[in-house]
Amino acid sequence: MAIIVDKDKKRRDIAAASTALLLEKGFKNLTVTEIAKNAGIGKGTVYDYFRNKEEIVFEIIRTFIEEHHNYLLSHTDQKTSTKQKVLYLFDFFLSEYKSYEKHQDVYREYVSVSLSTKSKAMLEFNSECSVFIKSILENIIDEGIQKGEIKPIGKRLVDGLIKTERGYMILAWAEGQNLKVEFKDYIDTLFELIEIKK
């Protein structure tokens, strides 16, 4: 009887086994041979699931984004305010949780490589991630408008909010500063302008 392999789970398992190695070696020094050894599989098996190491890093980041989205869903309900949902969405940057430090380290490494290369695959993956995050934020804002919590003009802030959060994160890394308080103040100020006072 043939063994049935869940390919999606196997991809995630290989990527998960590669996370610590990515942090240790860095993206540029990471090799498929090391990934295979670390995952306890043959190099050929890695290529059964991924074309190159970039795809493995994409899978690691995709998993982080899915985990964060599930965190957002598990911490919110109809009673959660729009502002609190936005803060949960940006908890990746704002959080003090140790597990997010590891995620941020992986993302920092990825961003540094992404900025120094013109890889079409990276550009497409970055676009995929941006579209997903934007759709989540648009849904949060739309729900807030429907609940009468925020003004309809709030929809026009979606792109700016996402880009501002990324800017704060990159500046925090580049300058070695903790800019979480400043970003939280920025969100507080925006909501002062768009919240409907009751």
C-alpha cells in the first residue's frame, strides 16, 4: 500500500525545521544541503517540495503570517473595537512576546535580502503578502464602518497604515531604537480623527 503524504504539511515541516538555521546562518549563507540535513531528509526530497531556498524562506514567512492571522481571529469577536483589532493586526511589531522576536528576526533577514536583490519571485511574494495584509485591514475597517465606530473616510487610510507600520519597523531596526510607543501614538492619533464619538 502506498504511503500518502500531505504535501502542504511536508512543505510546512521542512520550512519550520529551517527557521532556526536561517536565523543562525542568514539567508545568503543558507544552503539546501544544510536545510535537508536539519530537516532529517535528503537533498533531493527538499527539491521535491521547493525549487530553491528562496521558496523555503517564503514558506517560513507565509506560515508566520497565517499564525498571526489566526492569533488575530482568536483574540477578537463582535465586541472587540475596530481600534483594538488594528492594534492586534500590528501586534507583530508592537508586541513584547518573545516568540515574535524570532519572527521579526526572520523577517528582518528577509527584508535585507529583498532590498538588495531584484528577484522576480521575491517581488511577487512581497506583493502576495501585502495583498493579504491589506485585505485583513480592509475587512477590519469595513466592519468598523458598518458598526458605526469609525467614519467612512477610514477606508482611505488602509494603505498608509500598512506602509507606516513597515516604515516604523525598518527605522526601529536601522536605528536600534524602540519605536513601538511612537507607532502606538500614531494609531491613537488616527483613531482620534476617524472614530465616531458617542
